[in-house]
Amino acid sequence: MATTFVVANQKGGIGKTTTATTLAGILGKRAKTLLIDADPQGNSTSTYQAQVEDVATLYDVIVDAEKLPLEEAIQHMPNGDIVASDPLLAKAEKMLDGDIEGLYRLKDAIEDFDGYEYIVIDTAPSLNVILYNCLIAADQVIIPVTADAYSLQGLNQLCETIKAVQRRQNPRLSIAGLLLVKFSGRSNLEKATKQELMEVAEQIGTRLFETTIRECVKTKEAQEKKQLLIDYAPKCNTMIDYLAFVDELLQ
């Protein structure tokens, strides 16, 4: 059965999609890997140049009453295999409201299909029924954070949500760690925030990854060209850091 990683943070603009697509890209060079885009904005879907119209998407797998098998929603794209997002996912809260079984749709879909060694799930910056689906289906959560004054906002709430899922629905779920992204380490504020994040990680029973991710212009260029960073700029600083991060993650 696949090891499933969820990339999550309530804060937007934190580098979730870059982390999810780059993680999937690196793992995809080593083993059979599937990316699932659970964010209605569909940035990962766009990066993979996957279709949304007239094809099966994640919406059909976890929201539609027909409960389409996962394999029927997989698109085999040059960047890798993906289950595309769908703007209709934004309606999931209403459509699955009061449906206890609705929280387990993604877990059931993944358990019913065995074709990958790794699954990476990109999520929206919100605590909603789709995120619960992702957490209940996952083995580990990776939380990207930035070294700024707002980085800790919402982190406690997300961690409480993860702990609740651990207690009630998915005892095997763990927080793999906090991943410091867009980090230079040069300013006193960044250094102080990093220290604070280490303490927070300890309090919530996880770690701050030793690897930090530097920012470089190649990341945005790769996104604009709809290429994975590992293919577009395999030797840029950001890519070097992500490779080190994946080695640390899988240790």
C-alpha cells in the first residue's frame, strides 16, 4: 500500500503547491508516485497541465454520489500521474454536510486501489471537509512554514485538527515535521522565528526539519512554464534543498 503524504497549512501563499509538486517530482524519479490536487484553486493541476473539463476529477471520487474509483480519475501527464482538482470541490462542504461516511471517501478510494508506492496530496489553505478527507487518508502531514511574524498563526488550530483525526479516525497519522521554506537565514527575525518554530514543533510532538528551503527565481519560472522544478532547474538552490529534504523525510 502507498505511503501517503499530505502537504497542509491554513495560511495561504506559503509554498504548499511548490512543496507538493516538487516532492511528487522527486519521488516520481525514484518510484511510482501519484499527486492528488485537493485544492479547488487547482495550482498543482495547472502545473501538471491536467484537464479539468470533461474528465473525471477528485470531485467525482469524493463528492459525487457515484463515488468513482480513484484509478478512473488518474491522468498520465508528462510531469507525472495526477488526480486533478475541480472548482466544484468548493461545494463539498454543503454536499457532504451531515454525511459521516463522506469524511472517509478519499481513504476508501486509496485503499481500494494499489498502484503506487507514494501518494502526495496538495491541499487548500482551510480546515474543511476536504482536508479531513485528506488527513483521514494520509500517513504523514508535512507543514510548510515561513520565518515571519505570521508563520505561527493558525498552526495550533491545524495541529489540534490533526490530533483530533489521530484520536478518532486515523491513529496511524503523524506530523512528519514543519518545513521552513523561502528561508535565507540572514536576518535576526528569521533566526529568532526558526528558534521559535523548533520550540513549537517540540510542543506538538514533531520536529522542524533540519533542511530549510531557499527561494530562487527558477521556482516561479518553472511554474510559468508548467514544468517540475526537478526537470526545469535541477541544480538551482531550491531544488538542491528539496532533494536534501526528501532524503531527510524518508530516513
